[in-house]
Amino acid sequence: MKIKIFLAVLFSVTVIIFPSCDNFLDITPEGQVKRSEMLNTTDGIEDALYGVYAQLRRGELYGMALGIYGIEILGQNMDCYGSDFVTNLGSYNWEYSQVREWSEGVWTAMYNNISNVNSVLSADLVADAKNFPYNIYKGEALALRAFMHFDLLRLFAPQYTLDTSVQGIPYQTTFSLHTPDFESMTANFEHILSDLLEAEELLSEEGKYVNQTSFMTDRQTHFNLHAVRAELARVYFTMGNNEKAAEYAKKVIEESPYQLKEKTEVLNDVAGVFSRKECVFGVYYADFYGNVSGLLQQQQSYYSLTPRDDFMDSYNAEADGLDYRWSAYFTAVETGGEIHYRLSKFTDIYELNNIEGSRPTDLILGINIIRIPEMYYIMAECLLDSDIATATSYYNAVRQHRGLEPLASDRKLTIELIVLERLKEYFGEGLTFFNNKRLNLPMTSADGKTQFPPSNDIYVVPIPDSEYANRY
């Protein structure tokens, strides 16, 4: 949130042409226009929102840092022998120069994009929106603002349920040069919930307009109504409000068109594309696989990312049946007479084999941000103490759709079993760190040599010094 960010956004807004998924090809800036001119038409507002979505795929955000090359390292799922950056990030050495650059990149890029969202929300056509299409624009913008602040909060602030009185982050609600004050986490969550609940109301009749305009197509690439409810489930869950978390998770499961894929559909389902059945919200990114393929497919010291040493133990544990994720997510490669494993979960087989023309036309290239299995795990954990039979049915649903047998009738569902299933399902997708932080679990290093006890030393990324240096 440096001053220069606000100056850049105040005087010009990058126009990103992003008409529909059918034309998502090499999205590049087309030029600069004055903000006031851009946001006084529906086309201008839509272009500005497309720009916000496009910024989410940046390397400082979900294109890399908040995914495979950042959060997954903090979560100890990925390692890189010889890389000083990975070694220090995985050791939670927040003072190491490259780690500080990584955290500042996340902080700055996210607040930059929040400012872009606020620019849309301040436009006259959007500010008091109640009718289509302006209610849709406002709903998506409010949801995006809450979504970005929430991920900043769960990265740069302590776990709320451990101490509700601690300081949170600045919550930026206006398009302005003024840097808002830091506020309590309680106030942060009030802002997040306020934005999401208003977004839910504004998007409540979204279904009536789907496919009527190009902006209303491919709703998985937009923060749609079901994504808002899924985010509400995430937020309430992180706050420890299991009743509300379960309420919203159940709405997504029962009222959205998204459903658990069959076990035979696991292979290649998230391989650089949105999951056909399970993706509630994702970020379109044609170059995602190209950017991560070298890190995941090659075996170069100091560069390539390797799954944690004992990852096989996790997939072999409680593995009654054939877990289709095992062969879908990992590939064994022989080098020098030794077997090494690569994370192939995101491998785009069409690009890898130079047969991109054979890719089914209904696939959307990009990053899955919210998939529906997460809602099942939320339901299982929320109901664990109050209705264990129903909790177990949600837990078993995901297991069975991955090829495993349901939990044996003489076994009792535990939080440890749910954590294990979450790890198996979301390996590589950036959720392990946040889940372990929420539960205040110890972390074992990717090489298995170090045990990190749970504390703010490992779970709270320090706010960049530049944030304080540039305040006024």
C-alpha cells in the first residue's frame, strides 16, 4: 500500500480486454485512459473488473507466491534442495532478503489490486447499484475486496480464535491517497463479512442473467454467488463460528451446480484448467502451466520443486481402497538409478504433448481458487462434535469419490482424519498452511528433520517495513 501505488492507480487505470472465456487469449494491456472516462460506461466498468481478475494471476499473487512457489513452501509440502530462498522461506526466516521481498511483493500487489477494486466501487454507476447489470458489478467487486483482504489477514495476522484482541491489517474501503489505519482483527472481520453479505444480496438473482451478455458467461471466472457463499463459509470457519460456516458450506453443496467428480475423473482434472465439476471460482490464466512446469517437471538442484520427503506416507495412511489421487497427482521419474517423484497434478497433458488443438473446448485454462471438496471438509469439521454421523457422511463422500472406502463402521471420525484428507486432496493448492494455522498445529519440515512448534513465529508473516515507512 505504498503511496506510489495510489498515485499510479489514481491517474490511470490499465484497460484489460477480457470479453469472455472463448476469447481469453494472451490478455495484454491495450492502453491507458483516465479513470473518470473509463468508468462511466458498462464496457469500461467491465474492462476494469476484468483487469482486477487478471491481476490475481500475477506471480506475486495466485500465479505463484500464494500457490506452488510460496504458500506451499510455508506449508512444508514442497522443497528445493540448494535454493537459499526456499530453504529460508521453509524455515520461516522472515529476515532473509529474498523472503522479505516475497512478502512485500504479496502485500503490495494485493493492496494495489484492492485499490483497483475500490476505483470500480466508487464509480457513479456502481456506488448505488441495485439493478442489473450494475448490481452484478458491485457484488463481484465487494466480494473481491473481501476475498483479498481475507487472504492478507490470514497470512499477515495471527489466528483469530487464539486471540480476538490483536491487531489486524488496514482495511481499504475507499479509492484515495489516504492510507487507512491498522485496525483490530475483529474490525477486519466485520468489514469482510459486511462486504460479502452485501455481495450475496446483490448477486442473489444472478442466475436469471447467466449467458445473456458476454460478462455473464463462464461464471466460474467471476466471483459468483456460490463463490461468495463459499468464501463466507471460509471466513466464518476461520473465525470459529461453526454454525454459520456450516450454513454457508451446505448452501454451496446443495444449491450450486458444482458437484464432486467421480474417481475416474480425477486424472488431469486440475491440470492447468478449472475442474469441470468442482471449480466454484478460479482465475483464468492461459500461461499457468507454462510458468510452473519447469519448477515441477524438471529435476534441477537450486531450482526445481520436489514434494516433501514423506508425502507417500500421507497417501498410504487410511488408504482402504485405491486412491486415484496418487497416480493423478504424482509421477515417478528414474534418474541415475533412483526413483524421484514429481508433482504432476498441474501438468497440462495437451501442452506437454503438443496437442493443444485436441483440448476439449469446454475447459477453461487457469487456477482453481475454490473447489467444492473444501465445503465438504468444512461440514465434516463443523459437525464433528454435534452430529458425528452427518459429519462422517460428508467426510466419506469425498473419500468415495476419490476411490477410497468409507470410514469403517467401528471407527470414529476425528479431526486428525479430516486434516489428513484435506492434505491429500489439496496438495499443491496452497491450503495446507492456512488449515494448519487455523488449527494451531505443529509443522514438520519438508525434509522431515525439523519440528516447528505452533506459534506466531511460523504462522504470521511480518508486515513489510515499507508499509510503516510510507505511512503519514
